[in-house]
Amino acid sequence: MSERTGRVEAHRLLSGLRGEYDRYLESITYIPPTAIRHQEDMRRYLCLRFSGFLEKVTEVVLSDFIRRKSGGPIQEFALGELKVPNLTPKKFSDLLGKFGDAYPERFAARLGKVHTDTLADLLDVRNKVAHGSMQGGAKLDPSRYLALVETIYFWLFEEFMDEEPIEVKPDGSTS
């Protein structure tokens, strides 16, 4: 995967997620107020998608970083060792720490208290929903999670891509 391909793939993932979020906003206007369980089902689905997005975009960005910064057997080894697990805040921090002690510190500084708590909530919801718990209530606020994943996305780009994210137009072309 070339640098450009990694950047395009990361932005394609974000564009797809934003599209799903926009469709969610549109669809909840059609759901009657008496069908609150339908809305909660949709919010649970989005929590799974936001969490999956974080895992996938982290893998894409870090793989791209490894490819650009290494070669030969070192690259093969590093790519073989890169495992993005089902994330928890600690696992996310531990993964970033494999690239140097400063990364988890900078990540925590970027997130701040509010986004750190939101990340913990998102990953808690993801794990509960994925294992059959009927999570509901305020922890299912998709707008909160969209802001979080966009913050993390842009931080990953700043730290690991050495460039600004590219824009992908609605038709899939890049600028």
C-alpha cells in the first residue's frame, strides 16, 4: 500500500462513517416516537460502527506509517506484529506506546478529560452490545461518538501521516 493509498483508505473509511451517521439522522425522523427501541437499536449499531472504525482506521494509519518509515525485514516484522485488538482505552494507549512513550501522552493530552471519558463509554458500549447486553440510555449518543472518532482520526493523521488528511469528494475522487 502506498502512502497515498493509505491516506485515501483512511479518508474513505471516515467518509463512509459520516455517510452512515447522516443516514441515521435522516432515518430517525421517520421513526415514530413510540418506537424508541428502534432508535436505540440504530444507536447501538452506530456505537459498534464507531468502535470498528477506530480499530480499522488505526490499523490503516499505523500500517501506512510502518511502510513509509521502514523497509525489508524490519518492515515485514513490524507489520506482522501490528495487531489492533478489540480496543479498550488501555489497549489503545498500549498500542500507541509501541511506537514510543510520547505517543500515549500526546494522545491523552489531545483527548482531554471529556473525550477520554467518551472513549471509555464508547468502548464499554461496544463490548457490552457485542456480547449481547441491551445497553441503552445516554451512553448511546451518536453525535458524541462522531466528535470523538473525528478527533482521534485527525490526531492519528497529525502524528503518523506527517501530512494533513486528504479530502475525498462525495463521488470518491480525491482533491
